[in-house]
Amino acid sequence: MDQPDQPDQTGGAMPGVRLRRIARDWGRIGITGFGGPPTHIALLRRLCVEERGWIEAGEFEDAIAACNLLPGPASTQLAIWCGWRLRARAGALVAGVCFIAPGLVMIVALSALFLAAHPPLVVLGAAAGAGAAVPAVAVQAAWGLAPASWKRIQGVAGPGAERGTAHARPARARWIGYALLGGAAAALIGPFLVLVLIVCGLAEVVVRTRPRPGSISALIPFALPAAAATGGIAALVWEALKVGALSYGGGFVIIPLMQHDAVHTYHWMTDAQFLSAVALGQITPGPVVLTTAVVGFAAAGYAGALLAAAVAFSPSFAFVLLGARHFDTLRGNARVQAFLTGAGPAVIGAIAGSAIPLALALGHGWQYALLAAAALWLLAARRGVVSALLLAAGCGAIVAAAGVSVG
């Protein structure tokens, strides 16, 4: 029987918290974590801060801020960090795997159903219905991220940072410019979106910190170069790595990063199947980045799904295992802050811009009606993403049962 756990006052790992308890509690969060990062963070806070007292509230909030500075899925990195805080590297590995595994199992099982050679007509209808709502989900995701980013670009201090109303105008203009660039890149040149995000981030570094020649080398982990894979497993690995190591601003930016390559370059899936993949990533528990497993399944079956997931989440484990002790330094680095201040609006623009090719991928008139309804549900009524996708899937199933074309 587990012994009562007491919070460690030294800031180090807590050997008194057993790995089996971490596996059980983080696994439960992985099963019940519907609703994306806000839900994951709330569940982790309730467990680690409020119920168990393992981590102090201030330290937990600092960890959230540090994880948001890293590329990749922030809530997954927070789950890994909490495990590291309790049982060092072993705790981080157990926490991360148990947090990710339930959603991975569920999304791979659904992938086998939705991507089967001859799925039932009702399943095709549900997939087409859920896919119709995805462009509205993209716009809603961008809309939700915009206020904090708009405020940040006007308020990040540092050498050369703007102060006062008059000096805030150039910052606002840059924000709009970065967002427009990101949106245009997502809509027109999806495979090169990573380069656009990097350029916007480095431009803000130059404006805010006026770095000396060579000093931008501190940003190398944040500006990995894009590379073109020739196809096959190498291409799948690169796609998953882009998602895990180069996606700034949350899981939904994976859409413009993956859509063009998955559908048009490597022909792993159709437009309709990609829309279904995005929908599955939203309605299953766990991180949205699990969408990469659906693409991996389409590319190479079960092995491809597991490989894509492993590659996509590897950077998150590496960032925490190698850098958790330096999170305070990371948060205080002016160049890192400036880079993310510039990349942030480009990400928001990219997420919003991805709605254009996603909407163009719809193939039936009734899907556009569902898209309009989903937009009203999400943006006007301000209801939840999961409910929007499930309702749209139900409508699609009804349409299919009525004999309307859904293929």
C-alpha cells in the first residue's frame, strides 16, 4: 500500500512518490483528458497542487510558463515535468508515457476504423460530418490565442522594447504583419511554413534585442532548419519531427505543417481522410499532437502510427529531461522571449490560414452547411470543440443513413 506523500521542500525529486502511483494518476488523466491543453493543465494542477500538495502553486505556474516557451505540446511537457519533479528521470518517463498512451491506443483504434479500405457508410458519414467542422475549429483556435499574443508583443520588455502608446504602434504593425505572413504561408506554401515561423521569430529578436553577430546562436534549438525528405519512412519521420520540435504555439499548428505533405506530396491520405484525422485528434483524450499517429497509420499501418507518435513526442521528453533544471534561465532569456513573441502571431495566422485549404477540401454542399453551423456554435455561441465535432459527426451519420452521398 502506498505511503502518504509529503511535498519536498528542497526543490528536488521526491523518492517517496512511487512510480506506480505516477503511472496510475497520469494514466487516469490521459483517459479523462478530453478538451485539450486547458483540461490537461487543470487536471494536473488539481492532482499535484491541490489534492496531493506535491508541488507548490507558484512553482507549478512557473513550469506552465516555461513549457509554453518550448516548441511542441506544452501540456504534454508539463505532464512530463511534473513526473520529473516527483521522481526525476524515471518519473518523467513514466508520467509522459502514461499520459500519452491512452489517447494513442484510442486514436490508433479509430484510425483502423476510419481509414479501412471499405468502412461502413455510417462511419464515412460521421467522418465527413466531423471533418466539415474542422475549418471552424481552426478559426476558433486562432481566435482564442490572439488576445494574449497581441498583448505580449506590446508588453515584452528588453533592450529596444517599445514603451508608450506611440512606440506600441510599430509593435502592433509587426504583429499584424507576422500574422498575415503565417496565414499566407499556411494557405499557399504549407511545406515551408516552418521557415516563415522562424523568420518572424528571428525578426522580432533583431528588433527587440539588437543582437551582436553570432549571438542568435542561442536560438539554434528553436530554429532547426527545414529539410525535404524524399518519401517513405524518412518522410514520415520528418513530418513527425516537425510537429514535435518545430510547432510553436500549440498542437493545432500541426495542421498546416502536415496537410500539404500528407495529402499532396506523399499521398498518404485524401483530403477527406486528413480532415477526419484532425477531428479524431480533437475528440480523443490526450494531446492534439496524437493526430500525427493517424497520418502515420495512413502511411505505414500500425507500425507507422507508433513510429510517428514516438518521433513527435521525443522532443518533449528531451526538452524536459535535459532542460528542466534550466527552466528559470530559459524564461529569463530575452532572445528566447523575443523569438516566441514574433513566432506567436505567425502561428496564429497559420492556424487561421489553414482553414482555407481545409474548407476547400470539403466535397459536398451539405458539408458547407455543417461548417456554417459549426462556426456559429463555436464563435457565436462559444460552445466547446468536442461537442461541435460530435454533433457534426452525428449529422454526417444521419446524412449517410438518408442515402446522401458522403464519399
